[in-house]
Amino acid sequence: MEIEKGKTAKYLKEKRPVPKEVTEQLKSFTKTKKAMLEALKEEHKTVPELAIELNMPKDEVVYQLMSLMKYGLIEPDGIDDMDEYFYYKIKENGKN
Amino acid sequence: MKETKKILEYDALVVGGGIAGGESALNLANLGYKVLLVEKDLTIGGKMIMLSKVFPTLDCAACITTPKVSEIARHQNITIFTGAEVKRINKLGEHRFEVDVLQKPRYVNVADCTGCQMCEEVCPVSVSDEYQYGMVGRKAAYIPFSIASPRAAAIDIENCTLCGACERACPTKCIDFTQTEEEFLVKAKSVVVATGFNLFDPLKIPRYGYGSQKNIITSMQMERQLAPTRPFNTILRPGDGKMPDNIAYVLCTGSRDKSVGNPICSQVCCMYSIKQAQLLMGALPMADITIYYLHIRAFGKGFNEFYAQAQDMGVEFIKGKVGKITEKENGNLILRYEDIEAGVVKEAEHDMVVLSVGILPNQGISDVFENEKLELDPFNFVQQSDMLASPAKTSIEGVFVAGTASGPMDIPDSILSGGAASAETTSYLRRETV
Amino acid sequence: MARINPEFTDELKKYGAFDPNACYNCGNCTAVCTLSDEDNSFPRKMVRYSVLGLESEIQASLDPWLCYYCGECSSTCPREANPGELMMSLRRWLTAKYDWTGFSGLLYKSLIASITGFLLLALVVILFGFSMEFRMNDLLHYGHYFEVGAIALVASIILLPNIVRMWYQTVKKPGSNAGLKTYFKCFGELVVHMFTQKRALGCDDNQLRWFEHLVLVLGYLSLLFTTVFLDWFSTGSDFIIFLGYFESALIFVVTFDFVRRRIQKDQEVSKHSHPSDWFFVIWLFFMGLFSFMVRLFIDLNILEQNMWLYILQLIVLVQWALLIVPFGKWTHFLYRSFAMYFQKIKLSAS
Amino acid sequence: MNKKIGVYICHCGGNISDYVDVEKVRQSVEKDEGVFLSKTTMFACADSNQQEMVDDIKAQDLDGIVVASCSPKLHLVTFRAVAERAGLNKYNYVHANIREQVSWAHSDNKPGATEKAIQIVKSAIAKARNAETLEPVKVESVKAVAVIGAGVAGMRAAIELAEAGSEVFLVEREFFVGGRVSQWDELCITPETGKELVTRLYDEVMKHKHVTLFTGAELSEQTGSVGNFSLKVKITPRHFKLQCAEGSLQKAIEVCPVEVPDEFNFNITTRKAIYHNYPSEYPQLPAIDMKNCTRCGECEKVCSSIDFSQKEEAINLKVGSILLATGFDPYEPKQGEFGYGEIDDVVTLPQFKRIVHYCKDKLTYKGKEVKNIAYIYCVGSRQVDGENKYCSRYCCTSNIHTAITVKKKYKNIHNFHFNRGIRTYGKAEVWYEESSRLGDIYLQSFEHDPPVVERREGQTFVKIKDLLTSNKELEVAADLVVLVTGMVPRKDNSIGSLLKIPKGRDKFFNEIHMKLRPVETVIDGVTIAGASQGPKNIMESMNSALAAATKSFSLVASGELALEPTVAKVDRAACTWCGKCAEACPFNAIDMVGGNGNSVAHVNSSVCKGCGMCLPVCPENALELIGLSDVDMENMIDALIPTA
Amino acid sequence: MNVGKVNNGPKILVFSTEKISDPAIDMAGLLKLHYPPTVYTIPVPCSSAIKPRWILHALEQGFDGVFIAADGTDCPYGESCTEKTGVIVGTTQQLMREKGIDPARLKMAAICSVCSEPFVKHVKSFTEYLSKPSN
């Protein structure tokens, strides 16, 4: 059986269906990502600010925010007056 | 349609590609022996490559590991299997070992991958990154970390939605979902076990609240926060992203503690905690660091001086084991301990707590030996059969042990032990030809 | 300058201590103990004193009485040194030290001595019954006198002097200069702790155990009151009769549960049982059970045919009153309450 | 020729970039003459970056490379290998040290450090512009290794080297092998005794025909260098022809009138001038200690094996590598240190072990039964005021093990450990626990408040303010006080100075790099093993001995070595042969060639070590070091001066 | 002096030796013993290989001082090293006098492989000396 290079995912999908949790997980991440980017659209925010706005636990915000930073969508933007929390904003020229 | 097993032949099989296994492999290869290095992870370099800097010289771990790793990777006498597992080792006779190695599919053709990260960029999935000890996410198509070797992408098939975006984005068309598990039959004349260690899981001490109290992290997580390839780009509390300014270290978490089943000392926690404290003082000049200890085991060359240096820098050392940790509303943590010098129970507030977790054996290796038993010591590390005269020998002739597989030790000792294992292997191999 | 006595732990082991020498002084036990605070940090200090054999420091301390033995320190001890059991042993050792007669020490250290004591008393009661020709009315009569007399004697000759000795060792000798006013002011502490043992509530996850203890103490004290002062076995009042039934039932139900736990050893606190612990719960159980049955037999009017039951009840009662109450574990209840009182006095004075 | 140079400036993951503005450095040098490309990189030494450099060199046809990163001691070799892989001669690679000598040294001053880094990189570029293509000098390597010291580490290394296929000369200064380990009874990791281990290793050594053992032998001269060392070994005679019969030896010892302190027993006993340390000692041939012998001749009368005519010999050895396993000395407490030398009941741990060895059913010292033993830890280690700041590593475990042995061997022993925080690391923790459970009492002192030993009313007391009992003053009446002494370097450092081995802050022999090259020294071809490098237990010594053997063997295995081509070169046109250079050369590498008024100096490049001592003495400035010419030096100096 | 530059102190050129004093200077960095960033190091194999003309060149081109971190008795090439380096210093100082350069602008001290602190002390006091207005 010859499989075309670059289109092999389909081949595996037939043999091995994607579990439901995986697609659910993807959906939830996509949703969080969208909400987070939306929240940062207007102005930079800190983790506690985002947590209130997104109604999400702070540790979850840190995790997701740092992931998005790693993926190059978000960057830090200075620190608050108390030197406690960083502000984060959407990365300019980010691969969004 | 199962293919017949490929048969490979080597002078030595090294199980585990950390620094001890790497050192053994390199020494053997330099003497002209053909070596197969089997690593279950996607990259060689072991735990050391993940570290920030190393005590007591404060060299960056990567600066020491990466050149070694690239020397190993490039050596013509060394073949490396990453993402592969040793399933069974059978001793047929002296200098005759038969080994089943299972190469798991990476779904990426490593030779063609340039490490450009285009697949990573387009992959829509985000899951917890085990190389950052769960502090951030990673994609399902990913390169483990920037100094990994091989620096090639891999597909995490468990979490992949098989959307195919990576394949389309890959400029060299190296992603290949048709890959399947491959089995090899390896005929080796000798075996070096360098399977390293596991870290203690602090969930086993519920009164510390690790897991539910988010500003408590393990020392390995702090190590990642301090490393150049760090997840947060600075030191932050994972609970709310605040910059900590009062950090506590809880030593002997899971070591010297019979109530969690590990009576021995892990030998490195005191020193790595002191090292991290020194690094934190550099990274957060305003921060207070307190180390709660039982006995400071600063025993190696230059260690005691390093400990004195930390005291001079202002790191606070308090003798007393932390009994429990409770969280306050603002995420700060209350540590309850007895200040042994004062003989009084006290409570102290810190905004971040690092649990200096101990070293536990990586026991699985003894199970793969089939017809001869690889003996373990009372603590489930590989038993050294002649500890005094030949520390690398095990209960099986021709099988040698290197590094932390035989017990807790620091990096210099692991490297020396790797050297010793390769020396013993050399003698064993020569005995065949003589 | 204190001199170290490495042989003290051997002595202490006779009182049930396990392996205090294994302690490497990490302080975990003190840190996990919810009853431990800045004024009284234990049990590590007591372990240390025991290992070093600093007897006078231990005698001067009230810490062993402040512990209610939840067992948390022992189950989390990294060296399995069992600090909780050490505290228990120190309570026994201290009881022996407070006791001027020296019987406490003898009974704690020697099981044979305890059994001999029990047998002797049983024999005395049987001989007494024999001399009375087992006449029910006389027996009931003298039995009642015995109860009143024993309480008065034990309290005045043994318990009171011992409490004074305890006071001297822990308050006076260490140099507390509390005035009489303080003693009065803090007196409430004694009453509260004696009747409620509320401090035990500070132990972790321990509500049930505290409740059982409370029920037991209240049940025991009121049964004592009911039998001795309301003369339960001879009264005609329905209320008092019912009260007595209720109290004695409570006692044997609760103590039955204690015995079950000591046998099953499912909790740290019940893992190690000294003979004195067994005597205490078993005799309490017997007291509850036999009192209940004696009154039942009286009410059914069959006691006279079953005189052995009353003799048995009397034996248990005599053993209880003359061995366990003055020299055994019962005193813990007393010393513990006084310890709380003295502690309050010491703190108020300083 | 206009060179195309690639410049790489390493962040070193923050080690450099935290204190040096690496981007500014890059910008400042990118326009320099010859610089074709300039990059900054997170880890220059990482595999992927190395690959990138190789690709750059190949794709851009670069003919010079500069990497500004850490000290060349760490990664010069790494980047030279990169150059070679890309087909570039490795001597066209120049290393700039901007970590140890810039970012770390000036972490207090970022602009200053950045400026210094710029000048250093410019200087390196200047050197790279003028760098020549060179070839390493190949020399033959003798397939033999000298192992100095026949303690357990030395013997183990010798066995390993012989098994690997090298000729081995095992040189021991004493008359007997085994070193310190032969002095101990039961060792702590296994129940084996020191003597048994020594016997086991000795038998193994003697089985190998490629090992030659010299006892009573001392290294007296050393010339040559890696691959080709010439050693002169002085051998002191034992004055015994053969093993004398047990009976007559016993008699000879009896009649010997000389009595000297027995160092084998740390001077707690005496021995005669004829001696062996213990009956089955190896080699099984007694010796006469001529330093103390009065030559009375009494022994000759009773034992025919004695031969006073034996003379000192000197032999020459040729080896490719030298492995040092010269061991340690136990710390000798100062007079009065914890009563040592002043109070009779105070001994050191090594002495105590020998006392225990000699006491059978009852522990006695100086005729008195011993029941309460006080051990004082960290004597000579972790000194607050003294010079030895280091921890001696083995003593806690060793002492606790001894205390357990004593407790089990004799009745009614009480052990009191006056320590400063027990350091039974790793699996040794179980000994600490066992000793505690056996009832040993541990007392801990504050760093600045050591225990005090005093004698009053005919009894020795040890006093301490115990940290574990809220600083309470406690006291023990001790029958014997054991000072747990640490390890110190050998008093006699003649070998160290002969071979020029550098020492660390702790005065033990120093390795090049604790992690990268843990058994090599800066002297090429000389490796170190065992406790000569720092305190170690037996297992750790064995590991280092085996690792050192591997390293030494790799230097001699192939019979050939490639050496640095940095040697002296004569400008024949300028040389007028005055002979001053030949005089200055410590290696006799320069001789005269030609004649008849045309004589010039000639450098034998396989002997020249490239030290350059000949350079400044030449009145005609006719000598230069290859790779460090006047032009190189002046270019580098010029580049270090900022040009506004 | 060099306008626009941040480092205005006297510039010192250090000749270190590859095996002995350069490791000590590296260790000074490792131990974060700070010294002025106007101190530059060029390693040579042995201090007795330094030609006087190099020293003169450095002083003439703009260095304010030259410091020779000599091997001392630890020199791996021979014990004559210290003596020979001494001769070089003597010769050079003579030449300096002839050229009207203060001979105190050349200094030498033995720096062993762990002499990080002495090294820092030397360069600091040398910097101080060179900073005096008279120089």
C-alpha cells in the first residue's frame, strides 16, 4: 500500500480513531486561548486581573498564559507598581 | 503483517543515556568498541541536561552536558536509540547477551528533521509539558527542548488529533504517521546499566499539601524555572504569577524518612538546594531564602565552602523538619516546624515553597533480565556485588552498573562511576579475546 | 551542668517506651502536633530529655500530661521512634514518681505484681463474703460502706499527697512564685478539664474519640455518684434506678468499643497497649456490666440466688478502687486535669 | 589575504548575557576587518549550534572562527573540533573568554563588562585574521603507565591497566603494599577487613605478568612529557634475601635492640628495626628500617636471610602516562587540641581503630578499662579558625561504624558522639540509624562553640552546649576521648612538586574540571586517583582509580599522540647563534646546526614544549612561538585599546 | 582619555600563564571577586616567554600598566621560571627608563593556580597606584 508523503495522518486516523478526551481537550484549550487573547486585546493585564475577567482559577491562568507565551502569542509588558505581578500583552508580530 | 526482527550486534549495550551511561559509552567507543546506547526518553543527556547550574562551581549544566552529548551523538562507534525500550535481556553465556529492544515510533524521520519547529507552530493541541514538569504546555508535535539531542520533532500520539497540520507545514516532509513499533534483536557482549533514578513524589506526604497548594513546587520544577530554557522566563509562583520574595526550602522531602519508605539520604538535595538559593539570590536580589534542614550534607570537594558562601550571602538556615504546610487566602504558605536550636515550635509565612525531593531507585531494569537475576540492594537500587574492589560489578558477570542506578550520587561521582563501569567492561571484553 | 545518663531509656522501656534512641531530632513530631505551641513544645524535647536521661527536667515538666495521644507524631516519625508512645510511657513513669507509696512503679513495671495484687484482693473479698456467710443484705450494706470509705481513704491518703508531690515537682521546685490569688483564679481550668477533657478536641480528626471519652468520664463520675451517694443498689426511686442503668450501660458500651480498637490496632493510638491500659478498660467494662447486672438481678429479685454475681461485682469494685484508681491509669485523668491547672498557674505567674 | 571570519557570541544561557549586552558586542564587532558574519547564540556549545557553525563555515566558505564564550579550558577543544568537522584547520579557531574573565568578574558593572567584552572579542578577531594553518606534532607514546602508590586505589588501577593491555610499573614508597586500608579491620561497606581487601588486590596484581611492583621505591627524577616520560626510581633495599623461617624471624625481631614508635599503629605501640606490619603482610618479606638500625649485627646471627650488603638501586622507567594514587595522611591534632598530647585519655580515630584491633574481650587503654567513649567530630576538618575549611567526607560514617563495632564487640559500652551535624550521606544513613537504636547518644555543638575536654579529680570530662537540647550545658565523664580526625594531604609532597601537580584550595591535588575532566591534571599525561585528590571512601577511591586508569590508558593505547604545534621557531636569517636560547631551554630542545660561521639554532619540535623561555633571551629577536608571534601579540594588544 | 567610553580607569594589561595564573583569574570570576573591568588578560604559555618588546608595545599603544601574573615555583616548565621572569622585568624596566616611562608601570607577582584573591588585590592596588594624578 503506497501512502503519499505529507498525508499520512489520514492513514493512521483510519487505523486508530482519536479518543474523545483528546478532542475535548483541544476544544477547551482553543476556547481558553481565544478568551485569553480576547481579554488582552485592549490592554495589558496581570494574572489576577485575567483570573477575575475570565473567571478562572489563578493557577490555571498562569499555566495557560505561560503556554501561550511559549507559543509566541503573548509577551510580558512591564511589572506592576508593587513589583509583584507582570503585565502581559499580545505579542506584536506574534504568530497569531 | 509482522516483519521479522532486525538483528544487530554490538560489543556493549548501554541502557540509559544520561551522563553516567554517556560517559561509559564514550570511553568504550574511544577504545574502539561498538556501542549501542538505548534511551527511553526522546533525548539523551538524562536529568542533568535539564538542570540550571551545578554545584559547587556554578557551571551551567548545559555547558557541560551539551558538548558531551554532541560528542556521543557524533561518535562513529556509538549507535543511539532514543524513545526505545529494552524489553528483555537474556544471558546465553559469557560475552553472549541477547536483548530485545523496542523502538517506539516517533512519527518523525529524525534524519530529515531540521528542528525548524514549523510543526510545533501549527499544531493546535496543547498538553502539559513533562520536560517543564507540568508548569506550562507543549504541542503534540514538539521538540522536547532547545538543547535536546537529537534536536528533532516528535509526535505525542496519545494527544494528537491527527489533524495533519504538521505534515502540511513540514518543509522537509519528515513527519510520517505510518511509522510503527519496531523490534530489534541485539546481540551484545556486555551490558552497562545506567538507568538513573526517579524523583520522590511529594503527593505521598499529604500534610505538605503539594498538588493542592499551588505555590508549592518541587526542586526539579525550581530547577527548570532557573534554567536557561525556563518556562516562565523569570521566577514566578505557579499559583498566581506573582514574583516571590520569600522562598522556603524543605529539605529531606522523601529522604531519610521511614514513614515514606525511604530511610537513606539522597546525598544531593542539601547541595542543590544551597545552589538554587544562591542562584535565586542572584535572580531576585530582594528575596529572602530560608532553608529548613536536618543536617547539611556538604561533604564533597568544595561543598562545605559552598555552604559557607551561601551563609555569607544571607541565605537563612533553620534546623528543623517542616511538619506541615497550610495555605493562606492570598496563596502564601504557613510552615509549621520546630526550631531545634530554640526548642520551640514555630510558624513561618513564605510566599513560595520548594520541596527538595529525594532520589528513588528506578527499579524496572531488574525485571527485564530473564534467565539470571539482577540483584537489588535493600533500597531497590542495583546491588553492587563487589562494592569495595569493583564498584561497577553486579550480580551478573558481564553486566555493569554506572551512575545513580546503584544509589544516590552527585554528578562528579556519577561521571567517575561511568568511568569505572567502562573500565570494567573493557576488562571483561578483553577477557574474551585473550 | 547536667550529667547524661544513657541508662535511663532502659528504665523507661519498662514503662513501655519503644525506641526513643532512634530519634535524630528533626522536630517533625513537635511540628505535626496540634496541641504543641510556643509555650509547650513537645514531644521532641521530652524524647531528647529521655535519651539523655535528664530525669529532673522530665519531672519538672507538665508536657507529658498535655499530650492526648492522637498518634500523628508516631505515624509520621521519619525514624519510627514512636514519640507518642514515649509520652505515654513518661506519663506512667511520672505517675510512679508522684506516688509516694511506690506501688505505682511496681505495678507498672511488673505484670506479676499486678496480677498478684488483683488475686489477693479477690481472695480478701471472697474471704469477707465467706465470713458474712454470703448474706445479701449485710454484703450490700458493707459493700456500700466500703465504697464510701475507699473513696475517702484513697483520696486523702494517696491521691491528695501525690497531687501535692506533683505540684511540688512541677510548680514549686522549678521556681514558680504564683500567689494564692492565681490559684483561685485558675481553678476553673481544673474543673473544666476534669469534666470535659476539651483539650483532646485539639487533636486532629478526633471528634469521636473525644466524645467517647467525654461520655465515659461523665458516665463514670455520675455512676460513681449514683451508686455511692444515691445508693443505687438500695434505692427505691425509679428515676435513680433508671439513671444507674443508663450510666452503667454507657460505660460498658463505650469501653467495649475501646477494647475492640485495642485489639484491632487500626489507629496509631491503639497500636501499643501496656497491661495497665488493658486493666483500665477491662475493669471499667466489668464495672459497667456487673453494676448493670447486679441492679437488674435486684429488680428481677434473683440476686439472692446468684450471690456470686454480687461477689464478682464487689471484687471488681475493690480491685478498681484499691489498685487502678490510686496506682493505675485512672490517675492519669486526675493528673492530666491538674497538669492543665498547674500549667495555667505557671503561665499566669510568669 | 583577506580572511572571512565568523564570530559567535554566546549568551551562555544568561551566564554571559545577564551582565554583558551580547547584542551590543555583536554590533560593535560586525564591521571589523575580516568579519564576514556575526551571531549571538544561547548555547554555542550545544549540538545544534555546533551544527549551525559547521553549516556556516561550509556554506559561507569561512576561513576563521571566533567564539566568545566561557574559559578556553572548558571548550577550546569543543570548538576546534567544530572547525575540523567543517573542514577548517582547527588553529584558525580563536577563543575569547568573556565569561570567567568578563561577565562573572564584572557582574557588578554591566556597561563596563560589555565594553571589556567588545575589546576582548576584537582582540580575538585580530588574532584570527593572522592565524595560520598548522598541523599537530605526532609523537610516539610508550605503552606503559607508572602508578605511584600501591594502596588499594593504586593496585586497583594497576590491575585495570594491565587487563586493558598496558605495561604497568607500580611504585610504592613503603616496604609493604596496601597503604591506609591495611591498617583497618572490618570496613564499613561490607564485612570484609582491610587486610582481606589488600590481600585480594595484591593476589590479583601478582597474577598479571605485565605489572611490575617496586616497594621501598621513590620517584626521584622526572623528565619528558606525555607519551614519553622518563622516570628515575630510587629503591631502598630491605636487607632480606628471602623470607626467613617464622621462628628465626621471630628471634631476629626479639634480639633487635632498637625500639621505635610503630607508625603502622599510629605510634600507640613500638616496633623493632626489623619489622613487618602484620604477619601475613605483602610482600611477605620483612624489612630492616636502616634509618633506625644500629647495625649491631645481632639479627644476622639468628637469621640467615639477612643481608646487609644490599645497596640502594636506581632504575629508569619509560612510560607514556603517570597515575598518582598517593593517598592521604590522617590529620594530626595539634598539641592541646581537645587535650591531645596533654590528657592521656585522648586518642585519634586511627589510633582508636588500632586499639580496638588489639583488645580482645575487654576494651582497655593504658591498662584501664574503657566503658564511656566520647567521640569528638570534625577535628581538623570544617575548621572555623584553622585552614582546613573542607569536610573530610568519610569520617562521620567511618566513626559511627567503628562505634557500632565497639558496642557489639565489648560489653557495657556507652558511645557519646560530639558532632557538628552528622553527614552520613547516601546509604550510610543506615549506620547512623543503627548506632542510634543501639543507644549511642548524639550531641551537637554550635559552629563557634566546640566541646571542651578537661581533666579534673582524676577523671576526663567532655562538656558541650548542646544545640539539640536548646543550648543546655551537658557533660559526659569519659574513659576515652576519640578525636575523629579528617583527611589531610600527604605531608610529604615531593611527588607533587616533582611533577608540578597543582593543588586546590584544600591543598589536595587538583583535577582540571570536576565534571568534564575529573581525573586529569593540567600536566598532560598525569592522572590522579583516590584520596590524593581529596577525601574519599574506599568505593569512591576505586571509582576514581578505575576512571583514571581508563584515562591513562587512552593516552598510551594507540602508541601515538598528537601534540600541540605551538613550538618555537627560529628565524634563520636573523639568528647569529649565541647559544643563549639553548641555555634557556629547560628541555634541551635547541641545538646548533650548520657551522663555519653560519651556525644557527634549531628547534627539535618533538621535544619542544612551547614554553617560550627561549624567546626573550634572544638578542636578535630571532625566535618566535608558532601561533604567538610578535605580529599576533601586537595585533591583540592594539585591538584591546578602544579606538574611541 | 577615551571619550565616550564607560571605563575610564587606568588600563592594565595582564600577561597570565595558560596553566597556572589564568585558571586563578578564571576562578576570580567564578567566585565573583570583582575587579576593575579595565584589566585585560592575554595568556601566554609561561611568564618567562614574555618579550620586553611586547610590554613596551602595550605601554606605548595606550596601556597604563602591565602586570605579569607569573607562574612562580609552580611553573610546569621548570623552576628557573621565576628567576627568568625577574630578568625580563629588570631588562624591560631598564628600557622603560631609557624611554622615559615610569618603571613602576610594570609589575610582576607570582600568582598560583588558586591565588584568585591575591590577584584581585594586586590589580586593585595597581589600579590605585596608576590612578594617582602624578602618573
